[in-house]
Amino acid sequence: MKDKYISLNNLPIGKKARVKLLTSEGTTRRRMLDLGLISDTVIEALQKSPSGDPVAYYIRGAVIALRSEEAAKILVEAL
């Protein structure tokens, strides 16, 4: 079942996806949940910073920036 999911850091800019699984642990996991990254939440990759990391994402009416190492631990299903 996890085969159809991609990590959030692989989502192309301008595309949307639905959050399916968080693989992070501890305080990082708590932070992601506090940001609203819960199951079935729609997230959109907006733009990369000039250096390529972090990437801005639109989620629940807010824009958040996540580093690649954080986004890699969020599995999403592309829409």
C-alpha cells in the first residue's frame, strides 16, 4: 500500500497531494501534527527557495516552509 505514496520532498512545484503518513518521531512529529499535517490533509508545493531548500507549501490556509529532510518523512498521495 505504501508503494503508491511518495515523500513530500519529491512532489513537483505546483502540484497537490494528500497527506497519508508521517514517519518522523518525537518533537519533529509533534511539530508536523501541530502544523496540521494530519492524514488526508491536502498540501500544495508552492516554490523552492533560491538554494532549493527549504520549499514553501500551502496547507490549511497557511504557507509553511519545510526542509527537505523534514519533507522526506511525510508520505503523500499525489492528486
